[in-house]
Amino acid sequence: MQFSKWHGLGNDFVIVNGFKETVSDFKQAAIEICDRHFGIGADGLVFVLPSDSADFKMRIFNSDGSEAEMCGNVTRCVARYVYENGLTNKTKILLETLAGLIKPEIVFADNGSINSVRVDMGCPRLKRSEIPMTGIADEQVIHQPVVIEGTTFYGTAVSMGNPHFVMFVEDLDALDLPYYGPKIETLPIFPRKTNVEFVQVLANDELRMRVWERGAGITLACGTGACATLTAAVLNDKTGRQAVVHLDGGDLFIEWDEDGHIYMSGPGEEVFRGSYLLNV
């Protein structure tokens, strides 16, 4: 099976051209390929496929084999992948995902090289039923307390097509993310689990965020998480509607436009390509 390895700020993926390659068991393929000791090693396995409603369909499988509705870092990588590999000559691309249609745009520098990818992530979804989260279906969850082993965090629930629970802390370095992340991910109030973001406010237009990703654990970056983070910051009156979000792997620029859409700008980089002897 031919593949290409990409990353968005260290959040890494194996991308496969589904027009040419076939896999019988996506879940087992993801578990095998993403293993960092016995496989290629990645946070997720991504298939680029034909679509009846968009330019391409994107299916994303986490390292544990679960399928993700959406991923911002993957979107930027896939946009460059299809453009640079001649699958399209469009610079504004429409991708079908389980979270709906996503619109990445390739942005060029003055010298003609690709500078970044800007993605229209759509409107954040805030109702409990949209996260999903237990409780009153039409209610928004803003600054809600959750108690973990005697420690209280206050979280805001946001869906960017996938669930996020964003909590603001005073000192991000003092937080034990490997301890609290999985406990919050699997709280019964989240029937499909949740991505977990802890955030420190640095300025009105600057945030620092660390993430425990549902199905993957700690990753260096999460694009949808950065979008959810800015949304939560605005809803809690902590920042304006534009901010740089500092992640462990680098920076993303996030805008919550007046049209209600969230826009994310950042890199997507190819690392290497090759052939993998898949066992499933």
C-alpha cells in the first residue's frame, strides 16, 4: 500500500489515496499502521476517497481504530496532498467529512510557494444535543464545573463537528494532562467521549492550549481544538474574536468571523512517502 506521511504542527497522519488503494478493515489498518513501534507511527490514518457531494471525501481513523468526524490538522494536510499530487488543480477545495462539508483554501506566498492553508471550519455548535452531552438538549454549557478526584475545573462545551470540552487554568505547566485528560474524556456526561483542552490566557489575542485527544491521547496540536478554544474564550469574555493559539507543536491563527464561521490558518507538511506491507 502506497502512503504519504504528513503532520500539522506535529499532529501526524498517514494519508492514503483511496482512489488507488483498498483496505478491507479500516479500524485494524489504523491500529497497525499508527503503532509507533511496529508500524509507521501516527496519530491517525486518513483515506482520500471519491465523493458525490464534494471534491473529495475524507475518512479519518484515530490510532485506536475509532473513526473521527473531523480534524482540522488533517484538513490542512489533505488540502496540500490532493493539490500537490495532482488530484485537483483547485486552490479552494471542498471536502466531505462525517461532520459535513469543510472548505480549505491553499494560501500562496509572494514567491509562489505554498505559505499556509486557511480552512473555513463552519459555525461552532453549542447545544448539549450537538456536542453531544447529557442534559437539556437546547442548553449551552458555559463555565460548567466538573469535579475530578476532588479538583474542580470549569468547562465550556463546543462541537466543531467533533466534541470538545475547554477548561481555562492559571498555570498550564502545572497541570497533569496525562492524569486529567483521560478522566474527563470518558466522563458519563459525554456519551461519545470528548476531546479535552486546557487553556491559559496570555493576552486578549493570545492563548496557549494543550490537548488530550479522544482516541489518540496527548498530541502536539489539534486544529478543531484550537477553534473550540477560541470559541470558548469569546463565550467566557476572555479574548477577542481573533487569536493566535500556541500549541505544543506550533501556532495556529483562529478567527471567529461576524458571519459566525470559524477560520483556521496554519501549516501542513509532508514528511516522507513509501510503501507499507499491510497485514489486514
